[in-house]
Amino acid sequence: MQYELPSDVKEQVERWMATGQYATEADVLRDAMAALKRRDEELAAIQAGIDDMEAGAIRPFEGADAEIRKRFGFSNER
């Protein structure tokens, strides 16, 4: 699929290519699409947490803190 980039987007793509980090426009766009995918996944995870909280699926901080400290071998000192 061929697509003509708007001039402002093309300028940004060219700036990224000028850094030497990307060899082609496609490389820049692939990386941009991956960043958008990560953002969408992060937003979905945040929304899932909000939904759980609103549904009452929460637990006290102290319990979660103790579990994390035990799992990763952190000190109980704060």
C-alpha cells in the first residue's frame, strides 16, 4: 500500500532518519507503530485496574507490599 505522508509527518520521519537510528521511512513507521501498540496495551492495563477497583476487587496496600517484598527479597524496613 502506497501512502503519501503529510509534509509535517514526512519532516519528522526525515529528522529521525537523519539521526542514523533508522535506515528507511518504513523503519521509523514500524517503530512508531510499535510505540502506539505499547501505549494502547498500557492504557488497557490501566483501565483494567480502574475497572477492578470500581468493582471492589482491591486489597490493602500492606498485604500487597508484604507480598512484593517477600517475592523479591526486599527488606521490611521502610
